[in-house]
Amino acid sequence: MKKLLLAIAATLSVSAIGAAFAGEEYNTVPAGDAQYASCLAYSLTKYEGGGEKSPIKGQTKAEAWCTCMWNETSDDFRGSLAKFAETAKGAKINKMCEKYSNWGD
């Protein structure tokens, strides 16, 4: 019985890890989210190429990038997502989101 439970636990662990890596898209940003809208406005005026198609179905590069930034910052973060990405503290998240949106150098 213990071997069966260990086998089930191991299978579930591997499945959970696989599911985490398989996910290609972030949670959808709630409609009307001011922080996300601000991110889009700032990034589209400051950077080039944000209106181009991203690898994420139905999103431009700026939309995918801001969605990633919105999801990757802590829930209590209330500042500018785009300006945070320009800081030393936000550099790691920025790189990840550039890769996610296929928007970067």
C-alpha cells in the first residue's frame, strides 16, 4: 500500500511540474485595470515595436509584455509597471517579459 501511495505521489509531482512548464500564457488582466492601461500607454509611447504581433494569440508585444509584468510583480505593487522594468530591481522581470512577448533586443 505504501508503494502504491508513493507511486501516486511521484506521478502527481511530475504532473504538477510538467503543468507549470507547459503553461504558455499568464492570467488575464481584469478589464479596466488602471495599472495595466498605464503600462500600455507608457510602453507604446516610449518604445518601438509594441504594436507588432506577439507569440501570444490575440496580443501585441506591448500587451503581452504588460500582461507579464502585471502577473510577475507582487500583488501589493502599486507603481508603474513599465517604469519598474527600467529599474535595477525590475531588470530580471523585464528580461523575462521581453522573452515572453518576443519584444526586446
